[in-house]
Amino acid sequence: MKSYKLSRWSYGVLTIAYLFFSYTVITLTTDKFIDNQVQQEKEAIQHDIALVRYSIEANIFRDTYLADSFASVVALDPQFAIHNWNKVGEQFLAKAQLIRNISLAPNDVIHYVYPLQSNEKAIGLDFRTVPHQYKTVQIARQNKKVFLAGPLELVQGGKAIIARYPIFTDVPYNTQYWGGLSVVISYDKLIALSNLHNIKGADIALVANGHDEIEQRLIEGNRAVLSDFDIQYPISLPNGSWTLFAKYKDLHEIENINSFKSLFMTLGTIIFAAGFLLIVFFISNYFRAQKHSLQDDLTHLPNRRYLFNELNRIMAKNSANIVFTILNIDLNKFKKINDTYGHEAGDAVLKHIAMLLQKSTRSSDFISRMGGDEFIVILPRMHNPDDVEQLIDKIQLLIKTSPLQWQGEQIPLSSSVGFYTFKGKADKSIIHEILSKADKSMYQNKNEMRASDQL
């Protein structure tokens, strides 16, 4: 009888201990689930705000660099620019995305405007008679480079950023001032293209830093954000900077999951009483196996299988229009490295290259090891050939200037890079064709390097 009572007592203790353990695990799991959901939402918002920042910078720099080229043409031959003003102005605006109009002011007096329609009143304006505008002209002249003023309200409606370009006829000495080129950049269109107002889950504030980098002026969003913000991103401009602030909101919608906590714990306790250990065992082993099946053991990058999963995901968007670029990266003379230094050095080279690729690409880019010494990079939303070529140059330069230190020796590295940009309807059936084109482009680059004795 005593042993029977002891047995029942032991059973009760074990049952209570197990139920307490189950309750603790369910509580921690539920809390972690809620925290993870909130964190994922914050990361998604942060990613969207980073894209806004990139869009603002990219759009401003693209059109200001284009305008800078136009100003250089005027500086080289002012008479040619004047005599061909309408034709040159038409071609310039056709290439620009945000520019509303341009004006040329010899000796700081506007004589030419394109397009002239709706801008006739600007003809004959002497900047010296408009102090607040003449100040920006003087800053551009003194600094001998573009100066961005604004955003400011236009008389004809809307907001704009005015880019002032000083023109000197004795480049590169820049002592003989001829006048200025003014470029009106649509601020409203800039903000629309950046999707600033489409950000969900956060209040934003966009601030223009003063010319002295001390004064700040709110140009967009909620002023209250400036005193209590969660995210702060600097936005670089050709002659200054803006700052983008954000404060998370609406996260309580996710935190309402807390209301289900009691239900989760009750149901979880019942389930855990029957099979908690078994569930944990299968789940942990499933995720471990899943991770290993998609990861390259050497570099810890996504492997070939993961790459095709990602491409299938991208191409499974119900025939939506998508844009991305594939980079095919192949190491030059990798076999020679293995033969000279051994396979252990070859493995170290591959891990070194994986690190360099992660360093030279964006966090949103997908980097994978295809096999051997071949790497594939997916660049979402990147399609401009100049941007792609610039990134390729950056990757190749970083690899070339980052030899591997191996047992007291330097192993020189170089790479051949090919790319293919896809723009069109999502279609899983052409994934291999896209990879094949990027591969052919890579071999073309390798042959060109051989021809120029760089390989």
C-alpha cells in the first residue's frame, strides 16, 4: 500500500512537473512568436523606407548629373548652345525624368528658357534684383559647382527644387564667370516616384538640412516624428543632404495577438501533454534538414537548389511585370590556384569570394554559389545598364584588390562577370534560358579579358 501511494505521488509530481514545463514552453513560444511578428513588421517597414531613401537619391543624382553634362556643353561653346537652344533643350528634357524646365542666364540675366510656353515671364529676369534667388546663384558661383535650392513653391503651382549651375568659360580654371544654368526639378514628382506616402506602418518626416548643415527645415511629413523617431536615414544630395525620419505605428494590430495568448496556452497544454517532445523533435529536425538542403556547406551561401527556389518564387507572380538582373561570376584560373596551393587554399578562396560579394552588394540582393567557382547574384529591380556595369566594376575591382593571404603568401584573384537583365511577364519556363544568357555573357567577358591579356 505504501509503495502504491508512493507511486501515485511520484506520478502526480511528474505530471505537474511536465505540465509546468509545457506551460513554460508555450508561454515562451507565444511571446517569441509575438516578438518575431513585430520585429518582422519593423524590418519590412525599415526596408521600404530604405527604398524610398535610395529612390530619392538616385532620381536627384540622375537628373542633376544629366544637367551637369548640359552645363559643360554650354561652358565649352556658349554660342552653339544659344543658337541651338530649342533643339538642345528638347533633347535634354527628353532624357530627364523630373525636370520641368531649364533657363540660361548670361551675366545672371535670364535670356533663354525651355520650354518657353508658360515661362515667358522669366525672360529678362535679372537675378540681382531678386535677393533670395541671387543668393543661391552666388553660392553656386563661389563653390564653382551645382547648388540645390528648395524645395520651394512655384508661381505656376507645385513645388520644385532649383539646381543652379555656374558656367565658366575657362575650364578647368573656372575664373571667367559667364553666367548660370538653372534647372527646375519637380519636387512633387520626385516624392511621388519615391513612394514616400505609400509607406504603411510608420509616420515619416523629411527634413532639408541647411547650407551650413545646422539649420533644419521640415519639407514633408509629420513634425512630431522629429522629437520621437525610430528610424533615421541620411539622404545625400550633390551639395548637401536631407534626413528621413520615421516612427513606427499600427504595431498594436500585431500585438493584439496577445489576446489569444490564453487560448494558445490552454490548447497548447493539452497538446503538449500528449506529444510535446515528439513535436519538438520533428520540428527541430525538419528545420535543420531544410536549412542544410538549401545552404552551401563551404560558403554558407544559398546553394543551387535555393537559387532555383528563389527564381521560381520570383517567376510565380501570376504573369506580373517584373524586373531583375542576373550576375554570373566565375573566378579566373581557379584550377591553377588548386594545383599550386592545394584544395584547402581553393576552399579558402571560395569563402573569401563569398565574403567579398556580400560586402559589395546590397542587403536585398540574393547571392548564391552555383557550384565549383561559379556564383550567381540576383539583383531585384535593377535594370539600368549603367548601374549594372557600375556594380560589376565594383565587384571585379574589389576582388582584384583583395588577394587572399594564405600561409604567408598572397593569392591574386580576378573574376569574369556576365549579366542578363530580364524585364517582362513572369514565366517559370524561361529560368534556364535567363541563366544561360548570363552564362554566355560571362564567357564573353572572360574571352575579352583573355584577348586583352588581363586573364
